[in-house]
Amino acid sequence: MPDFVLETNVTAPPERVFQALTEPSELTAWWTPEIVAEPRAGTLLQASFRGGAFVIVVEVAALTPARQVEWIPRRGAPPQWQGTRITWALSPSAGGTRLVFAQRGFTAAGPDGALPGAGGWTFYCASLKDYLETGHGRPGAFVER
């Protein structure tokens, strides 16, 4: 099964990165300004784009403070996301955090070899990094195009 994995270094401590991935007020600063979430495993996180025209619901499957966040797509995501898991693995690195984003478990890549959502996740991982390093992310910007 193909996986999408993206690794980057962020000049912020793992605790701060974890907060940006779990707190609704933080998620709205880099992912989408329309978030309904609780930073607790077993809850559902709803991310709305374009004024609610596009809504993704993921289960917050696991939270390990300053180490890992895991989501399971439940509703609204592309059909190819069914059965995938989205993880954010954090580890201390020189000057900050090594962040490994992954969406694993795709049954197949698209006809062009691309995985659905890869472009969006690349954009939003960069938005997260920018938010943590400069205070300015680009929430909702990718889907708005």
C-alpha cells in the first residue's frame, strides 16, 4: 500500500508543535479557520473549508503529549482516504522539533501515481511550520484556490 510521508524540522519545541496540532485555536491559525475540536483522544475533529462547502471529520485516535497525534478520517474526506491513518510524529532535534507527517494505508495511488491530498498536506505542513516559526500560517488557503 502506498503511503504519503513528509518530514521537516521546525524551530519550536515539541510541546509547542503538539499544542499547534491539538488546540482548536491553534489549528485555526494554520489549517482552516473553521474548526470544531477537543484536544482529547476519542473525540471527533471537524474541519470546514470554503464556508462549510467542504467538511472533513476525523477521529482523534491517539494523543501522546509532545510525541504524536493520530487521526482517522471518518466523513467528508475523499473516498481513497477510507482506511488511512494520519499521524504527526514529533521528536526533539537540534534547535526544535523533527516533524514527520504521514498518511498511511492508501489502497492505491491515483492514475497519475499521486496520492489524494498529498498537495494539500504539503501546503498545510508548510503553513504549520510558518505559523510556528513566524506566527503567520495560511489557514484554508490551499482549498480556497
